[in-house]
Amino acid sequence: MSAPAPASASGTSSTPHERLVDAVPLSRRSVAVLSLASLAGLMMLVWPLLLQVPDGARVDPPFLFLALLPVVVAVVLAEVTEGGLDARVLALLGVLSAVNAVTRAISPGISGVELVFFLLIIGGRVMGPGFGFALGCTSLFASALVTAGVGPWLPYQMLTAAWVGMGAGLLPRRVRGRAEIALLVAYAVVAAYLFGALMNLSGWPFLLGVAVPGYESDLSYVPGAPILENLQRFGIYTLLTSTGGWDTMRAITNAVAIVVLGPAVLAVLRRANRRATVTGTVTSG
């Protein structure tokens, strides 16, 4: 068997078969825990739609879920990083989380203009789904401390942002160049709308007397109503209050940032990835 090809001065392999290793490798058990935790988190978001209660019954906020969700996130983070994080990977995670926190603090925050998802998507793309999940959690937690945004919504924000980072790490890895930027832009737009919808769903069932100017019907959640009826109410509520404003501006912000800054940041993070992880080289025998 031939010896591995030597690395060039820039730290990249001279063979085209180089494959960057995920910064936070996931074992089969970690994938199982992550999948179960994600399913549990999703159920904590959609459970009001599945309730069967008498007409007129009141559904109170799930204080038990608010207590359990941070525990679920902590367990997943502990499992994902079970093998121990390399000091360089940990430092990179800390730097990106801090940059995201500062970026969110200085973003205008007007009509959804925010840049926190840009680095989250790029980081997950380059460093892998495990790193993306961890970065989503730590970024939103750090930014909440900086912006005084700690509240019952924070665990949902952390979990949903973690899904965004993890999803970016699961995109096809072989795509490069302009096709990669186009792929990331499309993902960023979809993620912006999904994040907004999921965050709306976390609070909408507990809002009473939801009324939107120009729309006559009550858009409040109806406990025990058929799931399609409540989904229709929620869809209209989200469309009128969030999709056309906050979510669309978030999608535009993400897309523009990726087109303008994406290629340069991808190159920087890939160099950091090579130095922070082991780089494998495929050789012929």
C-alpha cells in the first residue's frame, strides 16, 4: 500500500480525495440520542395540536416542558461531545458563539434583520452536524445573555437554532463553488421561514383573542379542535404576523450575507477545520 500523499504548505492535501473530518464526530449512540431528543423537542412544540379536550377547556403553558427542554438540550450536548472536544475545536466553538452573540446584539433587529444565522449555517456546513447543533445552542444562549433575552422562549430558540446548524451540516458535502453558495442560500431561506414558524408555534396556543387588522375571524388556538382547523388558523396567523415581515427579512438577510461573505468565510473556516481536526486521505492500494 502506498504512503499517504504529503500535505502542502497551506495545510491541504495534494490529492483530490481529501475529506475533512467533522469537528464533532457523532457515534451511532449520539445519533440515536440526537434523533430522540429532536423528536421530543418537536413534540413539545406540536402537542397542543394533538390534544383531545372538551370544548371550551383552557390549555395552560407547559411549565413542565419549559423545565424539561433545557435538560434535553443539555443531555444532547453532553452526548454529542462525549468523546471530548479538541482544544482547538472548543476554541473555535467559543469564538463563533461569541461572534454570533455580538452580531445579534448589534444587528438592528428591525423587521427580522439579523445576522446570527449566517455564521450558524456556514459553521454547520463546514464543521459538520454535531458542531452545528452545539453552535446553535451556545450561540442563542450567549446572545440571550448579551441582549437580556433570557425567558421561557429561550430553550425553544436554542433547540430550533441547533436544528438549523445541524441541518446545514447534513447538506451534500461534495457540492462546491457557485453550486454550494446556491445550495446554502436556498437552505438559509427555508430555515428562516421554518425558524419563524416553529417559534410562533411555541407561543401561539397560549395567546387568547388573537385578532389581526383586516382579518375578521379569530385566529386563536381552539383546544380540542380538529388538527387541520388549528393548522389553518395557525397558518393564517403566521402568514399575517410573521411570514411577510420578520421571516422574509430574515431570509433576505441570510441570503445576501451568504452570497456576499459566504465564499470568504467558507474558505477561512475550512482552513480552521484542517488545523483543528484530523484530515483523512484516500490512497490506492
